[in-house]
Amino acid sequence: MQDALSATFAALADPTRRAILSRLASGEATVLELAEPFEISLPAISRHLKVLEQAGLISRGRDAQWRPARIETGALEAVDGWVAHYRKLWTGKFDRMDAYLAEIQKGKPDGTKQ
């Protein structure tokens, strides 16, 4: 059994699925609409949608015989929360590097007076 974050990253690892999510960011769409820009079969698109749905990135509704897909934000918010933790880490490192570079530009790399 895969944890939700791993399932989300696995789903996002595929460029076709990322493109589908990008399209769904502008509104819901049917399988036919989602398949238009790709040179792959409708069953292949359906398999991609199944992976996205299992990861919680999309949901599928019912509209007569159509099952439009729509983006869901919960899984992406979980990814954002996970990344935010590391963003703090690298932001701190960049801040320290900026301070070091400012010292070098002053001609005092070790902080001593000249």
C-alpha cells in the first residue's frame, strides 16, 4: 500500500498526466477533450485518468453518458506542504550564501577589517 504523497508524486512523474492536469486547471473536460492533443488511444488516456484519480489529483463526475474529469486540490496542497518544509531549508541556505557573497564583494571574505 502506497502512502498518499508517494502516489501523488508517482502520478505527477508522467508528462502526459502533468499535461492532463494542466488542461484541467482551466476547467473540467471529457476523455475525448483530454485526448485531443495526444497521439495515444482513448483507453491510454483513461488509464492515465485512473492513476490521477487514485492519487486524488482529479475526480470524475457523471453527466449523462459522459464522465467529465475535474482537478482536485487536496493532493496538490499536500505536496505544497511537503515542499514548504524544504523551501525553508533552501531559503535559509540562499540567505547565508547572499550574506557571504556580500562580504566577498566588500573585499572582506573572512569578515576581518582591512
